[in-house]
Amino acid sequence: MDPMAAIKQTFFQECEEQLGELETGLLAIQDGDSDPETVNAVFRAVHSIKGGAGAFNLDDLVHFAHAFESVLDHLRAGRLAATAELVKLMLRAADMLSDVVRAARDDTGTDAERREVLPMSSAQLIPMRTAAIAPPHAIARL
């Protein structure tokens, strides 16, 4: 096996660990865990996947993880509350992230329309007060 293929394989193994951390954290948030460190752990899991995907030019994975990370950043900053609706969206996003990781690993495609659910849905969840805080182009990217 060539060295880059071995590194990429290690990346995908680490993705599985990060996806596990993501799910654990999201389920804790769903159960009422409001510890900022839980949100930070969820954010770090998605951020790590995005960073590694960028190193391998896995553009679909980078794009989706970035959108997810943006929502989590709003949650960390207190611009979004961990409502039941948001947590449900994030759990769906975690499932989709897992699908996108798997598609990148197996070199298959994913449904682009499904990948766009997170940015479109999250834009609807951003409170109006965020529009006054964040520039409009930042919200549009969510």
C-alpha cells in the first residue's frame, strides 16, 4: 500500500471515532446536557473531520462539514439555543455526515440535495437577533 493510501485509511478510521464522539455529544445535548464542553467536543469532532477531508481534497465532505461546523459555532457562541428542533437537525446532519464520510471512503457519490438540507434548515433556525450581529453573507452560508 502506498504511504498516502495508508494515511488516508487512517484518516477514515479516525473519522469513525470522531463520528462516535459526535453522536455521543449530540445525544447528551438532546438529554439536556448544557455543559459548554459537550458542545465544544461536538464542534471539535466535526472540525477534525473537515480538516482531514481538506488535506485529501474531499470537497463534498469539506463543504458539508463546514456547514455543520457553522451551526455548531452559532450554538457555542449562544446565537442558537439547543432546542429540540435544532438537536433533531444536528442528529440528521450527523447521519448525513456519516454518509458523506462513507461515500468519500468508498469513492462513491452522495445525494447533493440531501447534503444541502443542513445549510437550508439551519438558516431558518438562526434567530433574528443574529442577523444584527453577523454579516448577512455569513448567515447565507449556513
